[in-house]
Amino acid sequence: MKFGFDIDDTLINLRGYAFTIYNKKLNKNLAMDIFEALKTVEIHEPFGLTNAEGKEMWNTLREEIYFSDCPPYPDAVETLQELKEQGHEIYYITARPGEHGERTMNWMKKQGFPVDGDKFYCGMKDHEKVKIIEELGLDFYFDDKPGVLDTLSSGSLRVVVRDQSYNRHLQGERLSHWKEIKTFLSSK
């Protein structure tokens, strides 16, 4: 089978990691329960930042957020390694800026994710991401972002929502922990 995965906030806890960086940089001590209650993808509001200030802060810290110690979600690496060992094809489709593509791919490999360069797509807008997902003829696709998930509508593609506080309004199959993937495979 062909499996497609978004990276940020699907396989790795990018926003949670960024939240801890914001706390340090802004000399704050906001609790993680504040983060876990956010109804938006953006994390700047609890820090009292405007949209413009939040965007500027994210862009200023992007290098540290993307390429330092951001943790994969528990069992994400092992789950994808297992899928690969079972003979499944693993695709990564991320809207991260294209100039970060090669470094992101290398960072993912360093974390232990099974990455084949010809199955790694980076640097597209959400509507382009949807087009790539549909053209690949995937069996499963996992993502967290409502803007992408809302637009996927292929009869054979099983879209799975990686559970986040900002996407709980979405209908459909939902994954809260990577060990749950066996449930999806057994019901295929």
C-alpha cells in the first residue's frame, strides 16, 4: 500500500516545540495546557503577539524550530519503519518552504524516519499539496491541517486526521497516537 504523511504536527510535534522556544525567547512560562487548548494552527496569541508579530517571530526562529531538537511524536518513527519493512511505500508531502526541502529530508533521516528522495515532496501551497496527494494514488494520507484535509475527496483515498486541538471540528477517521495505525490497517 501507499502511505502519505504530512510532517509538521503530524509526525513531529513542531508547534509544541515552537511553543517552548517562544516561552524561552519571550521570557514567559505559559503552561502546555494553554498550548493544548489552542483552536488555531498559529501559536502566537497566548504570548500577546499580533498576527504580524507572530509571523515575524516564527520566521525569525524558523531555523531553530525546524532543524534543532523538535521531537517526533511517540512511536511515529517506529511505526513508519515498520510500514516500510512490511513493503509499504512511504511518501512525505510537506508545505514547508522549498528552500528547506533537502535539509528537512536529511533531518528526517537523522531522526530515523525511512525516507526515499523520490518520495519526498516539499515546497508547495496547500492546493498544490492536495493535487500531489491525489496524483500519487495513495491508499492512506495522514495530516493535521484543516485546510488540506477539507479539500481531499478521492473515493479510494483514506484520509486520516492527526488529532490536534485546532482540528477537532473535522469529521472522519482520527489518529491520536501512532500505535493506532494498526486499527486503520486491519479495517482496510
